[in-house]
Amino acid sequence: MSSRTIMIVDDEIQSRELLGRLLRCSGWEVMTASNGRDALEKIKVSPPHAIVLDMTMPEMDGFEVARSLKSDPEYQKIPILAATALCSHGDRHNETHLFTYEPSSE
């Protein structure tokens, strides 16, 4: 893969497509996965240089994916940009938050 490969992991197809277009326009080669298990399988075959990870997916959430990657010496140095969309009660605004994920060293 190219030197600028990023994986987008999100259960919402619209989010994957939109972010994928933005990143491709910025020169990234984009890989996608629709859930945590799919992401881990694809990463084992072709590790990306960075990951944008939805933290609130069903089945295997982003925290589980990140813990799995960070506990494996082969993948623990891949930077993870965590993403989540939160909507507070009574508020019609949907906020998207991005942050880097670094698991605790427990």
C-alpha cells in the first residue's frame, strides 16, 4: 500500500463515504470497514498507517477494537483517531467529536 493509507471504521455507510471522499481529496489511500471485526481482519492482511475509528458501533465497539490493536505489538503503534457522534436530549444539534485514543496501561 502507499505510504499514506488510512482505514475508516464506521457502521454508518454515509460517514464512511463522506470521510473517505475528504481523505482521498487530501491524498490518502482509503480502506474501509463496517464493523470492528471486519476492521481487525483487514488490518491483519494489510495494516494501514492510521485509523479513524467510530467508538459507538454495535457488536464490537471502537474501544474494544482499539484495546485489541494497542495490546498487539505488531499494531500498537498505528495512530487511532477516535470519532463519535453525540446528540444530547432536548438538543437538535448532532456533535461529532474526534480525539486520539490511548488505552490505559492497566
